[in-house]
Amino acid sequence: MSINNLHSLLNGRWFIHEPFGQSLLPSLNTILKGNSIKINKEDIKPESFVIQLGKSPVVASAFSNSDNNNDYVLVMDLKNPIYKYSQECGPQGTKSKMNILERYRNDPYCKGVVLDIDSGGGQVSGTPEFYDYIREYNKPVVSYTDGLMCSAAYYIGSASDYLVANKRADHIGSIGTMIYFIDFTGWYEKEGAKVITEYATKSTEKNRDFEELVKGNSEPYIKNQLDPITEDFINDIKAVRSKVNEEVFTGKTYSSTDALSVGLIDEIGTLQTAIDKVFELAKKTSNQNSNTNMSKQLVNVQAVLGLDAPLASTEEKGSYLNAEQLDALEKGLADKDAANAKLQTQLDEANANTVLKDQLQASKETVTAIESSIDAMLTSAGLDVNGTLTEKTIELSAKVMEMGNADGSKPTNVKVDTGNSGVSTKIVGNIDISAAMNN
């Protein structure tokens, strides 16, 4: 028990079974007298184990996930007073417990967790947070007790998926809240100290419930502090144990048989029962995930087939079409065939239009080339290049006719005899014959 947490242990609010709390007072008295509680390291037992199928338990801290290829269950002890933070000479706090569980969250071989509980409860602080963590854990969690599962211990255990109690378990339940408060004013005065407490003018409500408690008026503290905490406790239990009997919320404790009858636990069994249940729930969860994926696939199939009603299904046949769905499917397929034929016709027409477009483009390119050639000839002839293609063609034709009517425009064939050489040359062109003869 850490001296650093002494203040919270003396004045904190507790989810605790009172006889269990009373059993802690000798240790508290030892600390108050200035003596330390010595615990040998060899007396400190591990608080978590790994249980593999067909194998002996292995201390969790010595277990290597990387070397393991067998399914296993993590068994975590809650067998001491429950604290939020770990104690130097005591148990691990709920914060440390959550850190351990987090290491196994994503290990595929870890099929779940067993909380092996034997505790009468503990601090309010940290307990609801641990409850939330267990409730949202992504693997099956089963709680087991062969002794006490009271108050804070039950609060945490209730968040699991299944609760098992040994037939010889001592007490289960004790749902409620209390405060252990020690007024040291007399002790301080005996030691010669005078305690003076004053508040600022505007701090009229500061610590009012606590001050009234010191004066002997406990009603405000119970109403404003303990009752709201207890309501949250009760509502959280109802959220996870919907069939629990209302009588359990008075703070009573029960034997295993009675706890089963009022809905505080699910089964009477052993630690092995709890371990087996984890494997069972893990397999069930895996099958549910598979079924969920299959259901999503069937929904997609139904949507593709255009079915209004879901596919029929039996364990022997699996999923299948009934007669009405089969008729609807056949009609749907026929309609789809007709629609596909129409679509093919439209596609063929579209393809034909594409060919015409290509031909039209080719024709445009040819006309453009012709027009470019005509423009070139007009330019060579010294004419302006203006107007439409037809106008340019007419202008070019007129120029050709004009050139055709001009002198020397007709070609003349001249044959020159070179005498005895046996070679004759034919000259074609527009030439001046007289000029050629004179030369």
C-alpha cells in the first residue's frame, strides 16, 4: 500500500463490501503508526496468465506472442482491493490492467479474456472507466469468481459477456456506494496542532457537503455525492444485465445459487468453464462475422437480380430462389435480353454514324486541300485570293481560257533531223520557230 495514495484511501468513496473493507484496517493502522508493510518479491504472484489449448498456464509477462501459433485465453486476476493506480506493495491498478489487456487486443491467437475475480471491491475512482473498457473490448470477456465478486469487483465483472461463479463462492453483489471517512481533528489536537479552516467570501458552496459531514450532518453528502454515484452504478448494471432483479440494487450479497436466480450471473461452474466459454464465444463471433459478410453478399445478389423479397435459406439447402422469385428472375432476364438487343441496335447506329462522320471529315480535308491548291495557282497568276471556292474556281477557269487564247499558247511539235547521225530529237513546247531556224 503506497503512502502516496494514503489520502485517497482514508477519505475516498468506495464500491466495497464492508467486511472486506474492515479487513484492510489492520494494514491501514500499521501505516498510520509509521510502520511500513514489507512484502518479499517472491511473495508477489503474477496477476495474469496465458492458457493455451492442452497446455499448462504460462505467466503472461513471460509469454511471447511472436513465438506462439496456438489459440489461447488470457486469464487476468482481480484478487485484491481495486485501485485506480498500482500500489508499491500491493496490486496493479485498473490503469495497469487496461494496459495489459491492450497488448492482446490485436493478437489473432488470443481468443479472449477471463477475469478471475476474488475481491470485495475498491475505489470508486477508476472503476467505471474499467467497466467501459471491458464492455467495449473487441474480444470475448468472461468473468469468474470462486470467492468474492462484490461492489467494484462486480461492477467490473458485469461488463463482461458472460459471468460464471463457483458453487462455493462466498458473496456476489453488494451493489452500492459508501465512504470511509476518518476525522483526525482530535488526533491533531492531541498532538498539539490546531486545525483552522476558512473559505473565501464567494466560496459559499465549496466543500459544503464535506463540512456538513464533519459536523455530523451526513444528509447533504449522501444526497449530493453518494446517491448520484450509486445511480450511475445501477444504470450501468442494468445496461448489461437486462434481466437482473431489482432487489439486487439494495446492496445485498448472494450465494452462487441465489445470484443465478436473481440474474447476477449466467452459470455455476469452474475456471475451466469460463475458459471454455471464451473459446465458444470467440468461435460464435467468428461465425457471426462470416454470416454477416454472407448476408451482405446476398443483399448484393438480390439487388443485382432485382428481387423484392430476400432469398429463402435453410441449413440443408443454403440460400435459394423460391418459385415466385424464379419466375420473376426469368421475366427479368427476358426483359434484360430485349433491352440488350435495343441497346445493341442503338450501338450499331452510333457506329454507323461514326463511319459517316469519318467520311465527312475526309471529304472536308480533301476540299480544303483543293482550295489550297487553287489559292496557290491564283497567287501564282497574280490574282487576288478571295471569295468562295466556287468563285475562285470560276476566276481560275477564266484565267486559263485567257491564257489559252493568247499567242504561243498552243504547243508545237518540232522534229529535228540531225543528218547521218541517226538520232532525231522531238521537242515539245511553245517556241518561236523562226528564231530557232535563224540560230
